[in-house]
Amino acid sequence: MIIDAERRRLEQSRAGTKNWRRWGPYLSERQWGTVREDYSPGGTAWDYFTHDQARSRAYRWGEDGIAGFCDDRQFLCLSVALWNGRDPILKERLFGLTNEEGNHGEDVKELYYYLDAVPSYAYARMLYKLPQAAYPYEWLIEENARRRGTAAMEFELIDTGIFNDDRYFDIEVEYAKADAEDVLMRLTVHNRGPEQASIHVLPQIWFRNIWSWSEGVKRPLLQEQRGSRVRVQHEQLGVYAIAFEAANRLLFCENETNFARVFGVSGAHGYCKDAFHDYVIHGRSEAVNPAGEGTKAAGLYLRAIPPRGSTTIRVRLRAGEPRIDAFIGFDDIVTQRQTPSTPPCRRTLPTRTCGASSGKPLPGCCGTSNSTISTCADGSTAIRTNRHRPRGTSTAATAAGRMSSPATSCPCRTNGNTPGLPLGISPVTAPRCP
């Protein structure tokens, strides 16, 4: 039935009766440090637009985010931002080393996995692992700078010991479509550690900034409504509404550059792109717009999760004016859209890994390394990776430190800037079940 339903959706897309592919995981993992945003005189893209600037500086040609979803012209974007109470910055995008910082070139330093998707993106799922300790940004930079030479091993996030004793969160993000213009986002946050831990979760929605670069472009608007709902108005997309279930509060700012921070312009002010970082990390309530409007918005969720426990956050974006029935039957819709490759606790299917024939793993393939996710006998997640790799490929390790063994290498193609398979489809299955 699932396959037949997906075939119907694809046929509707081909016939033009419904555009099921209008919304999908088209958001980049990294827009900073790319030639797309490079206006330097010498073509030094890495130095012209840095990771540190990315939270405060508006992009021109694209956007990025964790577990991103957007329309096919990237006018309107969705993603998730996270804070564990200890990091120096709000985690809105992946961190990595630039071409000069990495001992084998550019290299993302995160653990994340694209687990499932269908061609219409009526269902898609990914997993991001957030340490509960402060993220070791400087350590990763300094240690990889010390390990020079092609024979030196890369220093990965797992090598810092930050996942020891399972002190991390699993952030499972699922997207499901009730219809072609009706997108459900479900976030399940698991505390894998032995003690209660608190986390800030911010599902975000924002417009790509095209109005600052061209005259005559009408600025779109996100406007707060009653009941944790936001009205979305865009000249080309039309009217949408997004609802956040039981958010602590809604935050609003502009997807605009903080000229004071990035360029040192005195007297510059406004509710800039980095407002949520200032509000959450530094407690600056004046950073966000009290009028409840802007071009970037988020639902703020502060949750204390018991050891081995979890919490669920629901968000829904759909065409039309805001309505009060956003979460009626929400979980049923997600369940209906799940595919046979979802976790075994939900559906039964043998675990599969990405096929291979060459025996040579490709760098950056299948997430951040050549890996598969499997479930141990005790129900815990294990990340199996290949330590026997050619020079320049990713360090192999396990997220929980429980299992490390060679895995089938993967000849998959990547989609350029984004590690993993194209179009959000991943070869890894069977993560730990909720």
C-alpha cells in the first residue's frame, strides 16, 4: 500500500495535478565558505564568509540548516536550532574545518545521518547527535592543525570523548506530508545519558533574503497569531500558516546582517539574523522583536528530559490562513507516511547497508563517514564504520563508544556540498527505536 500510494503521488507530480516535490530537503548543509557567497578579490571563499559569521550575516544565494526543508525555489525554509546549555553558540548549522584547517582538507565535524525518504518527500527522516557537554570547537581546530601530513589520522568529534557514558541527545527529525502543500515536522529528542538533561529546541522558519539585493522586491512577512501560530505571507508563494504545538514562546527577528558584529559598523541596530542566539545564549530579550513579526521566526521549547527518556515536538506548515486544527490526527499522518525501512520497532524489515563492490570507501559518503547504524541487543544505537580506509577519508568511530567494526564500504555519489546521498536518501537504517 505504501508503494502504491507513493506511485500515485509521483504520477500526480508528473501530470501536474499536485506538485508533491515542491517541498523537500533542498536546504544546504553549508552555505558559508562556499564560492556561491564569495565576493573576495582573490577568490578566498573560506576566509570571506566564515562559520563564525554565518549566524550573523545574511546569505544571498542560498540558506543552510540542520534537518532543513524548503520549497523548490528556497523562498521559505525550515530547520531546527539547538542549545544544550553549555555551547558558546546556538547550533543552527553544521560545523566543520575549512580547506586549510583540516589536515586532509575541508571536513565536517558532526555526527548526523539521513535515514529514510521517499521520492516525493511525503516522508523523510534524519538523526543528529548533540553532545551534552560544550562542543569542542577550538580543540578540533587546534588538534587537526597539529596533525599535518597525509599519513596523519584526522581528529574527529568522536575522538574527543564527548560521547562517553552516552551523555548526548539523539535528535530525530521526521517530515511527513498530509498533502502536497501540508508539511508536518516531528522532532523526538532522546536523552541517552544516565542523568536528567535540559535542552533548548527551536524549530525555525525564515525567508531567504532576496529583498536586500534587488530593488523592487517586496519584503515577505511572518506575523504572530493566537495559539502559537504564525501567518506566512510571500509575494510568490502566497499565504501559509505554521503552528507550533505547546511552545514556551515564539521568537521573531529579521534575516538581515548584524553589521555591528560582522563589519564593526557603529550605530547599526535592528532585530538581526543572530537574535535567537543572543536571546537564548546571552538572555538578551531586546534582541528579538516584541511586535511578533519579521522574516525569521522560531518556536522556543525548553525541555528537561529524564535519563533514557524523550520528548516530542510537533510543527505544521500548510497553505492557507491559520487554523486551529493543526495537530488533530498529526501522529496518525506521520505513521501513515512512514516507509518499510523505518525502525524495526515500528515496522519489520531486515537492516540493510549501502552496497559496495570496489572495497574503497569514498570520503564524505553516507553522512559524515562510511557507516551504518544498527541496534544492539540491549536496544542501544551503534554506529559501525570502517577504520581500514585510504588516506583522506573520515576517521571511524562509534557515537556511543560501544562498537567499532569494519562496515561495507560505499561507492555512493554525494551531492557536492552535502555529504550523503542525493535528494536526502540514505543507505543507513535501523537506528535505536524510541
